[in-house]
Amino acid sequence: MPPLSPPEHYPAGETATNLKPGEFLLTHGTYRLAKLISFAQRLGLPKEDRPFAYYQHAALVVSGTGALVEALGNGVVRSDISDYEDREYHLVRIDAEYRDRSQMYLFAQSVLAAKTSYGYLTILSLLITYLSGFNISFEKTGTSICSGLVANSLVRAGYIFPKPPDFCSPSDLAKFFGVIPPAPQGDHVEKV
């Protein structure tokens, strides 16, 4: 299933509106884990797909008012789209019926209620896969990575990914939904 419309780019200082549960954000950062994620993704992607490694984080929209559910270093948490006002991001609007969006919302709430931890072992598994070229998948039950949370939610709306949702990276989501990174500006040049 394609996205409902082309992904929408929001530069720092702008905030998306008219949100619906099930939509999601893709963004990037400059902190250590983000840089490691980008580096690892670039290693594991074919050259033509390396620009998608620009994205290191995904967050799930769970309400029309901008509430988000996302997996961060301290676990799966509730946040708000306003937390991203100072960062560039893309919003992916999906094609989903009300019932599917309800299932996505309920899934996200169940992950929150379970006090799900961050999936550091999943990140290690992805890193080993990218470095070795072999699909090696392992994780700890009760954990999630940001993009795995989003992909597992999207499965509830009928999206089918070429790999298990728990092991989808932000670059996998970007490629699947055709989210093209913004052109580098100023002194910032993303090496791919």
C-alpha cells in the first residue's frame, strides 16, 4: 500500500497539522546513537539506497492533537509533535480506515502500558547484520526500537514489509514509503 500522499517535509520551526493516528515522523539527529544508526544503515544498504540512512528515528502519531508514541533510550514513551519543532522531519500520511487506525492506536497504548524498554539488543542485531551481510536477528522480549514500533503498528493497517517489522530500520521505512532526504544545506554534508 502506498502512503496516502507524498511525504511532507517540515523544516525546523514548522509543525504538521491535521494529524491522524497511524501517521508517522521520520527524522535524524546528531547524538551518538543516531550517528551510529546512520553509519550502520549505510553499511548495510546498497549504494543507491544509502541516502535513506539519513533517517535515524521514527515516531508514531496516535492522535489528531499531535500526541506521539516513540521508542527512545529510556523506553517507549508518550511525547508530542511539538517536541520536534526545532528539528527537520518528514510526516508520512498513510492510507488506512478508521478501524485500522484504532488498531494502531490500541497497539501503541498496549506497548506503553507494558512499559516496553528500548531494544538495544535489536540495534546490536541490526549492526551485526549490516557488518556481516548475514541476516542475524535476535532481540529481548519486551523491547522495541523506534522504527520497529512504527512498522509493527503499520502491520495492523495491512502494510507488509520485506523483513520482520521488529527489525525494520528508519531507512527501511524511508525507502518503503519513498521519503527522500532533504538536500544538504550550508556546511552540513551527509556522506553516503
